[in-house]
Amino acid sequence: MSSAAPPAERHPMDQPGAPVVAPGHTLESVTAKISGVVLTKYAPKQWFLGLAVAFLLLQLMALAVVNLLFRGIGVWGPNVPIGWGFDIINFVWWIGIGHAGTLISAILLLLRQDWRTSINRFAEAMTLFAVACAAFYPIFHTGRPWVAFYWLMPYPNSMGLWPNFRSPLIWDVFAVSTYATVSALFWFVGLIPDLATLRDRTQHPILQRVFGLAAMGWRNSVRHWHNYESAYLLLAGLSTPLVVSVHTVVSFDFSTGLIPGWHATIFPPYFVAGAIYAGFAMVLTLAIPLRRWYHLEDFITMRHLENMAKVMLATGLVVGYGYLMEAFFAWYSGNTYERFMMYNRMFGPYWQMYWALILCNVVTPNLLWSKRLRTNIGVLFVISNVVSVGMWLERYVIIVTSLHRDFLPSSWGFYSGTIFDWSAFIGTIGLFLTLIFVFVRLLPAISIFEMRTLVPPQARKENAA
Amino acid sequence: MSSDMHGLMAEFADAREVVVAAERVHHHGYTKVDAYAPYPHEELAHALHLPKSHVSKLVLLGGLIGMAAGYGLCYVTSVFVYPLNIGGRPLHSWPAFIVPTYETTILFAALSAVVGMLMLNGLPQPYHPAFHVPEFVRASTDRFFICIESEDPHFDAHETRRFLEGLPGVAKVTEVPR
């Protein structure tokens, strides 16, 4: 990844111990710098290049979807006994990635971690786009999504069918759709004052109207802010249990089943930790190139990158503990099938997957103990990508190795993704990246009004600097 | 008392001076007052003695409605509308209903936070006289404003203007047309 290699001369904000905002900034300079990214006619050439690649991958998704709908879900790999393949692996992977956005915007807000301010906006956008990518899988795995509503959504349909509320799959529908809605609300509420800022700053008559409509007449009144702050805090408070609950419910999809390797009480906390781990890895993967291309080093400083690295290390250790406990309980349970499952995971036909997962998720994050390594941007970028791969492997291992050899040897089988599985997967990466690139061009990727509150008080007047 | 005027708006460049000014406006007895700041300025809200926001009550109400609706949906569906006998287990299997109930509680509460905030703020609002002031665009960058509206019982075009001009740190006082 040459794009993230350390530059020849280091930006002062790339040094360890950098502040949350570079010194010397005023209300005006913060506003001008962030809104300038949106209100300029010019985008950096890396933006065009990145969007082109992402858009190309998105076309792969279009092909994959058309092919799937035309020929049916038989083009995907899942079959008896492995009824869940890439579709669930990727669903869990994407949903997990989304978690960091809500964690940054809600939990870190409640904990008064002011460094969250410059990364929360695009982390929330990342959440939304990741949830969109995740939703693709269960919806299209139904084969005919336009008739899937009978059993997904509780409404009095002409078939007289109602969903079964005792099924974890319907819990998932509720959890994920609530998560998507609340994340979108949180993101939009955060945007309102910034849309008003863009409305006030743009000279373009059409953009003034577009941003004016979107800002809904926000006029920075103290009375507005008063209700706004209250609503924003409450949304953060409501999102906090939501972050914990979504991946818990996702883990119920597995842990309420009887399949060896799934039926474990450790699943909910270990899934949530894994989600935050994967999410921070993705935030770093996106933040490192974006801050460079848009010259936002003043706002996304080494302090942010290092803090995210520390969160990644902590959650990585929790995930490592989860793997250890999985193995321990398989042995301690004395259950033949659980013991075989673990043995088969480590030394069966998918052993490479298992050990690659341990290498990516347990061994690699330990490099972050070293301050020298975690403050090296290139190394951090590589580690976060390795973690993303590792988290994908984790879901692959959990889903495929548990299903392919269950209780009866007569029902054993083998699974690997087909070319259409892969094209749909790479296609969703294209969708995700396309949405990210479009987002950073059209909307402020850093929350402007929250950054203003980080300007030191003596600089909160016009001619302070 | 001119009715063709929305009010008088005073502009400030300093985040601290505007607070002192707002205190003075409040103690002078003006009630139809609004202040503008480019970020949530707690001291300024405090200086104007704004009442406690009602958003939290709406959120509690929304959450309770969501909880009742979610549990009611699970209960009515599983017990009356579409009963499924699974191994003779009770139809009213409440532990399984907790998850959808939990989610709808959060969903309704979050929706009422957003809708409630917009409603209490009177948004969306397509027109407001404050935008007539040319400098007002800077309320979203680095300027602070205090506006005394002409509907205030103590409002007098000349008196109020003189009062505002005498406030500390005031940069400019502008008439806001309707």
C-alpha cells in the first residue's frame, strides 16, 4: 500500500503526542477548512482515481445481482449441509464494521472523549454504508426479495402470514432495521447545523437552495441549540445500548442453534468486541488516506490515529480471549461433538483459514503495544487491513467449519465460494467505497460545529489568531 | 413602536462578551429575546434563563409507546393472530419477545427525540426575518448575535437601540425588517 507510506517530510501533526486540533485555529479557519472540501470546484486527483476504481467494482455488483436474480441463488455456493456461506459471512462482517461508527459517535460522546469529534461524522457515514452493504446479503439470499416481506415484516398481508417472534432471524430484522434507522437519524441530526453552515457560506444560488432546504431553516439560535443538545445527548444514550444489542442479536442467530461451535454463551460479548475491532480497523483504513488527500492532518492528528490503535489493541485482546475460551470450553465441556469441532477447525480441511485468522487477529494486533509501530502511519494502515481480513476469516471459520461437519458423518460436506459469491462480495466493497467517496465530496466529512467547540476559548473571537 | 420591524439585532465578535450582554438584556426585563451562536454555547443559554428543554419528556413518552407497541405486536401475533404450537410450549413466550420489544423501544424513543427536537424548534421553517441581516450568515461561522424582538412589551425602537449599543463588545446594531 504505497499510498499510505510515510511521507518524506513528516507533517507536524503526524508526530506522536500531537494535540486534538492543531494550534492556531480559529472559528473561521476551522469552518473554512472543513466546508472548503465540499464547496470547492476541485477535488484531489486521488478522489477521482478512488471513485473510478470503486465505481468499477460497483459494476461488478450490478452484474452479480442481475445474474443472481436471473438464474436464482443456486449460483452461490451454499448448499446442504452448508446452508449459510458468503451471504452470512459478509453480512456479519459488514454489520460489525458499522459498529465503530456508533461507538465513536455515541459512547465516546457520553464518555466526553473530545478526540472523537473529528472522526465521528465519517465514522457514522461508514456505519450507514456498511449497514447498506450488510442488508444486501439477507435480502438477496431470500432469492426473490420482492416477496420476502411476508415473513420479514409484520403486516397484515393477503397470505395471512405473520412472522415468528420466537425466531432469532426475525429479531435480527428488528435489530438491524432499528440500527440502520437510528444511525441515519443520528447522522442527519449531526448534519443539520453543518448544512446551515454550508448554506450560509456557498455563493452558488442553487447550492444555497439545496443546502437551505436540507438545513430546514436552522438559524443557530440558542433556543435551537438548547433542544438540539438535549436531543443529541439522548440519541447518544439510546444508541449506546443499541451498539451492544445489534451484534448480540446477530450472535443469537448462531448461539440459539445446536450446531457444535455455535451453541456458546460467550458469543454475544465476543461478537460485540469483534465488531468494534473490525470497525476501528475500517475507520483507520479510511481515515489514513482521506486526511492525507484532503490535507486534514490538522484535525485528524496522530492523537486520533494512536487512540484508535489503542482501542483496536484492546478489542483485539478481547477477541483473542474469545478464541481461547471457545477452545477451552470445547475441551472442558467433555462433549464429543464440541471437541471434534475444535479439532476439526484447527487441523481439519479448513486449517489454513483457522491459523490465518489467529495470525491476523491475535498475533498482529500485539504489534500495537509498541508506540513506535502504532505511531507509524504506514504500519498502522497495514495492520488495520490485516485485521479486516482477519475478521472476515473469523466469520468464515465460525460459519463454514461448524456446518460442514456436524453430528452425522453422512451429512458432511465441503464449501467454497463460487465466482458469483466473490463478485457479489467485491461488488459490495465497491458499493461501500463509492458511497464513501461521494459522501466526502458532497457533505462535510468532519463535524464543523463540534470542531468549533474544540477551538480554545481565547481563539473564539474574530481577530484572535 | 413600528410593526414593520421584526426587532433589533446586535452583533458580537467575542464569545464571552456576548454572555455578559445577554445577562444585561435579561436583567433589563426583555423576554422576547433570541441569541445566536455558531456552536452550542451553554453559558449563553444560561444567561438568557431558557427553561429546561422538553425533549427528554417526549423521548420517555416515545420509548414507552414503542415498548408497548413492540410487546403488543409480539403478543397479539403469537397468541391470537398466528398461534404456532411448537412442542406444546406456551404461546405467550415472553423471553423471546424481549428482543423485538427492546428494539422498538429504542426506535420509537430515537424517532421522538428527532421529531420532538424539530417540533420544539419550529423546524422546518422556510422563512425567518433574521436572515435579512447581511452579517447574519456569519452566525454559522464566528459571530454571535442577540436579537430583541419588537413584540417584547419593553421594546421601543429608539430606547432599545440605545440600550443595545451600550452593551459591552457590541460590534453593530441592525434593524431586522419583517
